[in-house]
Amino acid sequence: MLNSKRSKIRWSFFVFFIPVFLWLMFLFVLPNLELLRMSFMGSRFLGERGFTLGNYTSFFLEPIYWLTFVRTIGFSLLVTFIVLLIALPVAFYITKVTKLKLKGLLMTLIMVPFWVSEVVRVYGLILLLRESGVINRILLAFGLWEKPIEMLYNDASMVLGLVYTTLLFMLVPIIGVMDSLDDALIEAAYDLGAKKVVIWWKIIVPHSVPGIMSGCIVVFMLVIGNFITPALMGGKYSSWFTQIIYNDFIAHMNWNRGAAFGFLLLIISSLVIWAGMKITGQKISTVVK
Amino acid sequence: MGRDENYRTKNQYGGEMIRTLHNKKSYKIGYNAFIILYFTLLFTPLLVISLLAFNDSIFPSLPWQGFTLDWFFGKGPEKIGIFHNSRNLKGIFVSFKVAVYVTLFSTTVGTCAAFLFEHEQFRFKNFFYFLMIAPLVVPGVIIGISLLIFATSIGLFLEHTIGLDVRALSPGIFLVVCGQASFITTFVSLTVIARLKKFDRSLEEAAYDLGARRFEVIRYITLPFLRPAIIGGAAVAFLLSFENFNTTLFLVGADATLPITLFTQIKDGSTPVVNAVSFLFIFCLSIFALLNFLITTRKTKQ
């Protein structure tokens, strides 16, 4: 009896294991290994074949590449920080300040814009900000400005777009952890005379660290790997590292260098995630929830 | 429960850092203003898009020239509405098709993964769990290029060795589905795993004792329990697929999905037909969100 049950369970193991194994191998592991292999191969159009480090050395030799790389990382950190600053008070309001009845409604409201495709969201911002955009028209109509101002196509508009587009991914995990913060702690601190800044710094933020960390990781990853927003809202000089990868693949047809750059992007985003988890002592399985 | 009611009575006194505490009026007003500003800014872009979809102008901008439905139903020659615009209609159709395939794949495999990691014991389980989570923290662009390279390499290999030209391995719908499924499956499996953790396994034991076989137990006991999570996961998978851009960008062939064709149109200068498509997008999602909201509030009331 026991034996037959056991053999059946093994059989079910393979029914579950094989599809999962095929998914992970063919859609994730092998493609990434192939990416790594190709990044060490000479470009097929230049005639050099076989192993080479050329794709990686060109990254360090051409300032445009590593400068864009550094720029992308810097702006990604900046955007993540801004998003965090906005998300903390909003999350706190939704979990602790607003009436309980309103909470569900507000939760739904913050979600809606983010289920709409990122292209559409960015398009809305473009319609607002561009030279013939809604803001310019309204301000001109009221005589506040004399001639339209181009508010698009610079670093500031790009940062605004990236913040707008990733806010939700910071809000959801932070709301999750703030929900579990016992109001009594805040009340007690308040009764003991603590100022709001102190309550934030000593109670709310430390309690929210797991949520903050997963929010920061997701936002950073979404920003550094973003393509739409820098392409549509950034200026001529607001190039993003993903655009360089895209150009290598589509315009220059230099897949090997593109693969090397892609791998560099993968390494830096993994490093940041790893560092974030080390600092706060979390595991990947808790972060993704 | 007692605590909760306590909050509500205290809450009536108003001013608060949290619901229960008193605060200066200026703080309260400032905070509320910030939140109102936040929600206004959050929705302004979407409202502007929707509004300009009904503007009787050939540019998606002010001034307001009067109300029209031409950008939905117009037959041309000046204004070709969305329902006569083959490019956007095709985009919607392709996105829909891709989303259906991705949903089927990710729901099936994601549910298998949930059973595998929750109910089975095997060697290297932690390693495989890590592999399953990893697609979530890999940028979508990387998933796109790695699959493109992998598929091309296989295609070249097949062509050189057995002279077989496999069309599916060059950019197109098949690769788009593969690329999106590779990370969307993780989302579904995490949703199902969360629900499976709450499953009382003694129910299974009881069924075994009554003589049920493993797959009967799964079919009649575990799967019905998982149904809400599987449906929820499928809905999320569909939406994620429908709006995906980064992974799709590198894998798309001649058949552009909706986000890709919208991107090209916006980059090249758009007409309000883009607004009309976006409005339909926003409208459908709002209905979806509203239904979801009503269903969840009804559930919590019960």
C-alpha cells in the first residue's frame, strides 16, 4: 500500500517537474548562457571569429559606452530615491491615515494607471508637456506665458516620466509592510512626546525596511532596463544604456557587442539587488513578494 | 475586533497623524493637499488622453474644437477612426492572440511549478526555486535579447546540419510568446504558491484514505481550492502580456503588438487615433478595476 502510493507520487513529480524544467531551461537558462557565449565571440560581419574579449574592451575604450552606462546607473538611483520619497507618505496615508472605508477605493485608484500600458502613460505626459501641449495651451490662454515653452526632451522630463511610470511598484510593497505596523507603537511614541520626524525615523521607516527594499529593487530594475521613457521623453543627449543595446541589435547588427553590453547590464542590476539584500539581510524569496 | 471599533470611535475626533491621534490643523490640511495633488497628477495624463480622443481636431492637442466620435468611427479621408484603422486593429488583434497563448502557457506551467515547489520534495529544490524567481529580477530587455540570440543560434544550427529552415525561430509571434511567458509564468506560480500554502493537506490525506488516487485528489480537491488564485494569476498574466514592451521589442517580427505599434506612432508623430486606442485601453481597464473592487469589497463584507 505504502509502496504503491509512493510510486504514484514519484510519477506526479515528473508530471510537474518536466514542464517547469523545460520552461526554465529553454526560456531562461540556456538563452542566458548563449548570451554569455555570444558576448565572447567575434562579430560575424567583421570576419573575426572565435573567442575574443573585444566586445568588452570596446566598452571601456569608447567613452560614449561607459559614460552612458554610468549615467544610466546614476539616474536610476536618483529616480529610485525620488520614488521612495513620494511613496512613503502616500503609503502611510493609505494604510494609517485615511478612513478605513476609503482604503479599498484608494488602493484600486493607485493601481488603475499602472495597468494601462507604459506607452500610454508616457503618451499622456507627452500630450501635457510638449510645446503644443495642454499645459502650454492653458497657460498661454490665461496669459501667464508669452510663448510656449518646450518642457519635454530633457533629463528632467525623462526623470519625471520614469518616476510616474514606476511609482506603483514602490507603493505596493510598502503598503504591505505598513499594514502590519501596530498603531499602538506610534501612539505610544506620541504619548511619550516624540516628534513626527522622530516617529518616522525611529518607528515607521525601520518597520518598513523589507517593503522599502523590495520596492527599491523592483523600481531600480524597471528603471535601468527601461526603454520607452528615455526614448520618448529624454532629449538628444539623454541616451539610456538599453538604447545602445537596441542600436547594436537593430541598427548596427552587431549582436555580439550587444550581447556583451546586455550582460553588463545584467551584472550591474544583479549586483545592486544583491547589495540591497546584503545590507538589509534579506533573501531573494522574501524580496520578490 | 474590539480594537478596531475603538479606532473608529476615536477616529470621529478628526485630526490625526494616524487615525487615532490629534494633530495640528495645518499638518492635516497640508497632508491632505499632498495626497489630493498626488492623485490628481496620477490621473491627469490619462484624462488628457481620453479627452483629446473626442476633440474634433487633426492634432492630439488643444484648443478644443468640438466633440466628435470620428477618431473611433470615422471612415476618412481626413479622419480615419480606430475601427477603420488597419494598423491599430491589427496591433490589438496580435496583442490579443499573444496574450491568450501566454496566459495558457503561464497558467498551466505556473500551476505545475506551484505544486512542484509546495508539495514535492526533490534534490536541488532550492536551486530550482532560485531559478524560477530569477526571471523577475532580470530586466525585460535582457530576456528579449537572450531569447533572440538563442533562437537564432538554434535556427542556424538546424539550417547548417539538417538543412531545415524553421520560421518560428526568427522574430515573430512564437518568440514573443516565449519571451513573455518566460517571466510571466513566475508571476502566476507565485500567486498560486501563496494560495497553496494555505491549503490544509489533511484534506488530501482523507481523500487518500477513502481510496482516491493522486490525480483524482488534485482534480477534485486541490484544484477547486486553487481556482481563485489560478483565475487571478491568469488575469494578471493576460494584462502583463497585453501591455509588455521591453521583451517584445526584440522579438517582434512583421506582426507588431499594440504597445509596439503605439510606440512607433508616438515617436513618428501621432494623430488622435492613438488617443482613441489608448482611451479604449483605459476604459476597459477601469471597468475591470471597478468590477474587481466591487467583488473584493463584497467579499470582505461577507
